[in-house]
Amino acid sequence: MTKTMMIVKTLPEVRQARGKLPGPLGLVPTMGYLHEGHLSLVRRAKEVCASVAVSIFVNPTQFGPKEDLSRYPRNLEGDLSLLREAGVDLVWTPDNEDVYPPGFQTWVSVENLTLPLEGAVRPGHFRGVTTVVAKLFNAFTPDRAFFGQKDAQQAAVIRRMSLDLNFPVEIEICPTVREADGLAMSSRNAYLNPQERQSATVLFRALSAAKTAFEHGDKDAGHLRALVEFTIAAEPLARLQYVSCADFDSLEELEQIRGRALLSLAVFVGDTRLIDNFILG
């Protein structure tokens, strides 16, 4: 017999439903429009936790004024169907006012880690991310929470926040899930027309070129960044926003790679902004 998946709207309902679930509880926070990347997090949570909860909330505070909040893809019925099939126990689908009640004015900010990369080009983005994740941790009191490596800086920031604020939550970062041609799975891929979709593989090709050079002994971070720039520049529909080769933990830009490094980039393909990264070393 298939167990019933609880679907709740309000915070009191989350807490009541959470109380009925055996531990340990794994949480997968999402903004919906689920794909195989999200489902891989759910499967991993099911492997190591007795119960699995998922949140579906397009968080308005992590979008800038000129970003794609209103057109961010949504498909709640489809999402719930996928989660039911995957054997999820509890799903929270709050409205904005459930998460940000009237008069809301309290924020969680991680400082240095949020300054470069995504933080530099999307001011306020991480303040929205850390605030909503802190609220999700308070609502669900999970034992473990699962995030994807594709959002590498987000993963580092959430780890730091959890450590600094003593959240009793183990953060697990799971590998990026890719399409057959290497494109990292993302809800924003839905924006790409067929020609742009083909061009979008340039992110994976650029990262792969730099990784190959690294594996052949090139430890010069500037040279690896230049390789990425060169590969992106050769794709007519792509426009590089940034490329970074940074220390894996501090996210400070490197000159030479000695330990683990994060090679990451943000690229516009047409009007769609995509990010991706590889870990080197």
C-alpha cells in the first residue's frame, strides 16, 4: 500500500505534520518546477533518512528587481505528482504571507562568502536565500538537508550559516545532475528555445576544456579562466557574465591552484542566465 503524502500550507500544519514523522528527517528545499536534479536529492534523502520532506516555494526575496520572479516556471500539480511517486512524506507549499508575515523585517546575512560571484552580480540574493533556508530549518527541524552542487556558492553559504547559527542540521551537497550533452539540469532551461538549448552546452564545454588543462598539469588559475572565456566567446548566442577560479572554501580568487578549487561561471544564453561549476583537485 502506498503511503499518503501530506501536503500542507501553513506553518502550524508543517509543525503538526512534522511531529508525526519518524526521524531522522531529511529536507529538500526547492522552488518547484522539479526536474531530475531535485529528484536525485529526494532519492538520496530517502537512502539515509526515515522520512523526507520537501518545500516548494518561489522565494521572492532572492530575486532582484530586474530578475525573473514573475515568469519563473511553476507547475505545482506536476511537482506534487513527481514527489508522490518518489515516496515523499511531507510537502509544504506556503504562500508568501506564510513565510513573510505582514511587517516582516528580520534577515539572516552571511558576510564575506556572499560578496563575490553570484553575490557581486545579484545584490541581496543571498540574504533572501539564507533567510528563507533558516526559516525552513526552523519550520521542519530536519536532521539533514540536501542541496545540489550546481549552486556551489549557495551550498557554501548555507553550510556557513548552519555552522555559525548552530543549526543542528547536517548539510549534504549532492552532485550536479546533467543532461546527456552535459548541460546542468535547471528549471531555467525551460526558457531556452531549441537553438539556445543547443548553444547552452557551451558552459559544460568551457568548464571541460579548463578541467582537461588542469588534469594535464596546468595549475595557473588565470590561464584556466582565459580558456573558459575563449570557449564562451566562440559561441555566438552566449555572453559571459563572470568566470571564477577560486579557493573551494573561502571563494577567494586564486593565482595558482594548490588545494581544491571551484571553477564556476555565469553565462547569458539569449536572455536566459545559466550557472555551472566544476570542482578541481
